[in-house]
Amino acid sequence: MRGPRKNLAIAGCGVQSKEHFRVLTKIDSINLIALCDMNGETASKTAKEWNVKHYYTNFSEMLKGENVSIVSILTPPQAHAAMAIEAIRSGTNVLLEKPFATTIEEAESILRALRENPVKLTLNYNALLNDTMMKALDMIQESEVGQVLGAMVRMLHTRNDPMASDAKHWCHSLSGGRFGEMLAHPVYLLQSIIGNSMNVEKVLADKRGTYDWMRYDELYAMLHGKGGTGQIYVSFNAARPAYLLDIYGTQKVLSIDLMNQTLVALGTRTLSKTSSAIDSLSTSGELFFQTIRNTGRYLFRERGHNALARAYTSLIDSIDGKKQLVVTPEMAYHTVKIVEEICKSI
């Protein structure tokens, strides 16, 4: 059994907050007591919509005025470090939307605050915490894929990507621009497979689109860790959005579609016609059954809810001393370090 219910407050009432509100209503161990947004009208409207009694326009006032055990920081990343450090020093546990911070110096400052204050901090690494990725990591842990040789993440976006296509979006002010906002996702996926600390071996960037405010819109990076070699390919010119991960092992190849939430384990085969035919039928059948299953899931619940719920329950279990965090501050620190190194290369 878990400890008493945790009082939670939310900072930042933008688009991302709606997913948090929906998930929090289904977590019995959390009591949402307050929210904060710099825009008073947004704060008031959101509090009314979600039946939250107290709302603030000042983060410091909310921390002082409420008995908060956990604060979820859902603001743009430029504010993450300052807000996280203030919460930590006030004795409040923290759930952050990625990224941990925008620079390695900010990340180091958060780690120092955590070392000086006995609170917990985790991140909503949603692509890592979803059911399909958790299953893949269990298969790796159980040696079902054999020795891991490497992995490749492909993130494809169309030219209509809401952030990339908006010249005034805050992401373009980050180091690396739109890449600086989204690279945490493929990086932390590779971290979970080949190790937290990876060396950036090669970075290639290209310009294929027409947006003047984006210096580059194509990216390839090669990294190396203790568990093998990782590759990242990102495009903002693709025909369709896609989020794909291939994990290469000595016994199996895991082919994962993180957008459609499918995982196909490809075992050994030969080049004979019979082996090819059997392999094709097996792969098609597995994809068919997983697609039918996922269609039913999407009809009855929001995609991604399990990942966010897992982030919250991981934090609660850690606060109660029951389990270690799934996503640790140290992992998040290395994510920032690797992303920064890639962005500096472009």
C-alpha cells in the first residue's frame, strides 16, 4: 500500500496540462489542489474547467501558500531550471516535462539543489515510459534479443509541424532551434538501450525545406555507448509523421513503431524462399493483431496516458521509498549534455 495522498500543484496551464489533468483524475494517490499560470485569465479558466479551488499567477506564492508535496512543471523549458530549483529548495518533489534544462550549466545547478535537499525529481519521458517501450526494455533485460549491438531512432515530421512552421514559436530561440526542443526524445531512448553516457561521434545537418527561420531541417547523428552504437535521423520534410525505433541484437531485431504502439520481434532467418515466406507471414500477422488491439485502445482512452501515469506512480513510489525512479535526474542530466553537444555541432 502507498502512503497518504500527495497534494499536487501544476505550474503551466498550456496544451500539455490537459493531458496531465485527465491522467490525474484517475490516480487515487494524488490530490490536485492548486495550479499556476502567468496569464491570470488562463489560470482562472483552467481552474474552473478542472474544478481546482486555488489558482495563482506567481509560482513562489503558490509554493508558499499551499501545502504541496509534488509540483508538476509544464512550462516552456527556458523556465524549468529556475522553477525546479525553487521547488526543490522549498522541500517540494518535482515532475518535469522534458527537457530537464536547456543547458548543461542549468542541469548541474538542479543536481546540486537535489544533493542539498531530500526530495525527488523525475521527468515525463513519455516515449520511454509507454507500454510498448517498457516491453522492449523487459525483453532486453531478459536477454531475449541476445547481446545488443545498437539501435536507430527515426523521427519524421511534415512541413506542417506546429512548432517548426510557426516562426514565432519559442523553440526557435533554443540552441539548435526545433532540434533543441525535440532531440531529448531520441536521445533518452538510446540512453535506455546503450547507456546513459554516450559519446557523440558524428553529426550531419542539412537544409531541404523553405522556412527561413530554420537554419537546418534534416539531422543525422551517430553516438556510441557501452551498450553499442546509436543513430538518430530527424526530418521536418517527410511525407507523414513517424516515430520508429529499431533495436539490433544477436538473436532478435526489435522493430518498434512508437506512434502506432507496435513491436515486432524479428528472429533468425535464412535467405531461402521458404524462410522468407514464413518470416513475411509471421511479421504481417503480428502487425495485424497488434493494430486491431491498439485501435480498440485508442477508441476508449487517450494515447500516451499510460506513460504519463507511469511517470507519476514512479515518483510516488520513490517518495514512499518503495521503488527507484524509472527516470532519474542523472539520466536527465546526460540527456541534456548529449543534446547540447549535438546542437553545438550544427
